[in-house]
Amino acid sequence: MRLELRRKYYKKGIKMRRSFVIVCLLVLALAAGLQYGCGSGSGAPQTLLDFSMVGGAYIGTWHNFTFGSTSASSMVVTVNSTTKAISDVLTLQGNVFGSTAPAPETFNGFYTATGITLTTVSTIFGNLTLNVDQFGSVSGTGTNVPSPNVSRITFNGSWDGTTINLSYKATLTVGGQATGSFILSKANVL
């Protein structure tokens, strides 16, 4: 009888140790996942965007999915890492907001370790607010757009330092919305 009890408790001890090891491994895996950003939606660690390194020429296209129009676009970004000043010259070609292509426009601002916030009056987008956080998440709005066809625009997307990938919604003055995308890739470093 003693031998049977020893075997019974010995087997339970092995089961208990295995259960303890499995629980410990699960706790470690969960802790590692939280530390490296798992569960944040992307399943991958988020990388901080180094704003001092985003300077360069970006080229690409914009697309209006609602009306089927598309054309070239470009942006030249210059960065002064000493003053943390950033300047973007945006050029949109084609039938922008149902009108002719606007003249290139310059946007000036500053960056910090937590991102860029720009509030300005734009000749293209009206009262523009643009936010880029330290992970490259982009969002913004333009109200009072100086166009007879569009009154407001909202956009969001990402900027990883080499690619700008945005989706937009334009509120039409006749009612409804137009949706589209704006994608630029870095061509060189300035």
C-alpha cells in the first residue's frame, strides 16, 4: 500500500511540476508580448520614427476612388536636426478637388520626440491640422477648404520615414463624400 501511495504522489508531483512549468512559460510569454507591443493591434513591435532622418524627396500618386481620377504627387522634406524644424513642399498634379492642379505649397513646423503637430491655413486644404505621432501614425483635417467642390477633408495613415501612406475622405459641397489615397515613397535623401 505504501508503494502505491508513493507512486500516486510521485505521479501527482510530476503533473504538478509540469503544470507549474507550463504556467510559468505562459506568464513569461505574456510578459514578453506586453513588453514588445503584442496586443497593440499590429502584433509587431512599434518602431519610433526618427524625424531627423525623414528628409528627402518623396514621389508617388494620389487616387480618388469615388470619381476614378489619379495623378502624380511629390513632396520634398527638409529637416534641420539642430532647430528641429521641418519643411515640406507638396506638389499635387491633375484635377485636384475637381479643379486644376494647385501651385506647390510649403508647410513649415517643428518636431519633438513625440511627433509633429502642424496647424496652419493652407491654400489647398483650408484650415489644416496635421498630427504625426512618434510611431509615424498620421491624422489630420482640413476645414473651410478653398474649393467650390469640397468643404472638408479628413485623412489618416502612416509615415515610416520612407513611405507615406494615407487614406482620405473629402466632404463634397453638393453632399456625400469622395474617398481616396495618397501614397509617396522616398526617392533620395537630402
